[in-house]
Amino acid sequence: MLIFDSGIGGLSILKTIKMIFPNIHYIYILDNEVFPYGNKTEHFIIHRIITIIKKIKKIYPINIVLIACNTVSTVALSFLKKTFNFPIIGIFPDINAAEKITKNHIIGLIATKKTIQSSYTQKLVYEKSFNNAIKIISTNQLALIAEKKIRKIAFSKLDLKKILTPWLNLSIKPDTIILGCTHFTFLKKEIKESLHLSSSINFIDSRQKMLFALQNYLHKLKNHQNIQQNIFLYSKNDQYLKQLLFFLKKYQFNKIAYINLN
Ligand code: DGL
């Protein structure tokens, strides 16, 4: 299985996958050379992801791809599915799930600018706005704060509050928040604190649907264990990458290496 993201966001998904499928082997790509995807063009994202999948497929016998990134999924998944003939699973802001559990019908949706602009999100927001008030925050900064937190680098709480200002100013706050970027799962506590939310707030990070699809495909694939190790590949070697290594320990990768994705 190949799983990838521009940064650490996909690791939050991988953590759950390891719990549900403890024997699965995987290659994780951290495309940190071009982080964040959220400020790239659609053309760039599609081209980049095709390059990644083709490159990895040439080296490793992967037979399933998990796009652990809402930005790539909303912008490129349908295109990628037409390009490759093996299962590719994406992750999307799950507005349907939010609608099912909200009580006050005020739903918060926070995601990267590209995810919010995508026709997938725009269409769903339009449909769901008949019965709910959907309060959107579109930000390319929050993923960077998550990257800092994981590395134990100090980040400004004020910056976080600034990002969340549209919700802070609401007289009635959302009772359900869709974390439409895999990075944001790491910031649940900080988001809750900054907004002074009660503990009954619902966070939806959409991983259930992705994991359900993965489970289905794994059932269908007779031999999905083509890879015998867990490998972590990064596309840029810098100080910032070194600061991540400690966090990676708990994922028990057998190999951590650089890959040229150009
Ligand atoms: N983790 C990615 C997502 O789910 C986005 C971070 C980025 O902008 O690269 O959208």
C-alpha cells in the first residue's frame, strides 16, 4: 500500500490503519519538497501526484494507493482514477456525516483554500446549506502550525486565533466541525481551546469512509502484502525533516530515505 501527503497529515490516518490492520505493510511519502499542496494550482497537483504514483510503482509492487490528503482528493481523485487501473482511495470533507449529527445546524468546515475552492466542496456546501448554516474557514496556514506542533516547535497561539476569528465572532458557535485537512486532526485540542468550545463538540475528520473503502479493497485483493517492509520516503532533506525523525519512531519504519520526485 502506498499512502501519501504533503506532510504529516497522512500519519494521523496511518496511525488508525496500523490499529485496524496491524499486519499491513506500507510506503509513506512525505512530499515535503512542495508542502503545502494547498497553495498550488490544480495542474501542478495532478502532475505531481501522477509522477509520485508512477515513480513508486516502478520501484515497489504497490497495488493500492491511499491519498491521505483532502486537497489532492478533492482536486485530482477522479482524474487519477481514470489514469491508473488499481484502487486509489481519497479522503473528503464529510459534510454528510456532519449534517447527520449536528443539533444546532451550525456546521464549521475548515480546510485548505484549494479544498474549499474545489467544485466537489462547493457543490456539497451549496446542497447542505438549505438545512444548515455552513461556516467556512479556508486556510493554508493551519497545516503549517500542525507541522510545528508535531516537531515540538513553538507556534503562536495568536496566529491560531487569527485563523479561527470567523468562528470566534459568531454568537452561536458550530456544534460540529469538519476538519477538512488531515493535518488538522493533530490540532483538535488547540482548536477547542482557542474557541472555548465545550467538550461535547463533534469533530469529523472523515477517515471512517476512507478506512471502510480500504477494508473493502483489502478483502477483494487476494494478496495485498506485496511489500515486506514499512518504508518512509521524503522528497526534501533539511533541518525540518530531521526534527520530524523523533515523532516517526512510533511508526516503526524499517527504512527512512530520500526520494527524488522531479
Ligand atoms: N494534509 C493536506 C490535506 O488534507 C493538506 C496540507 C497542504 O496544504 O499541503 O488537505
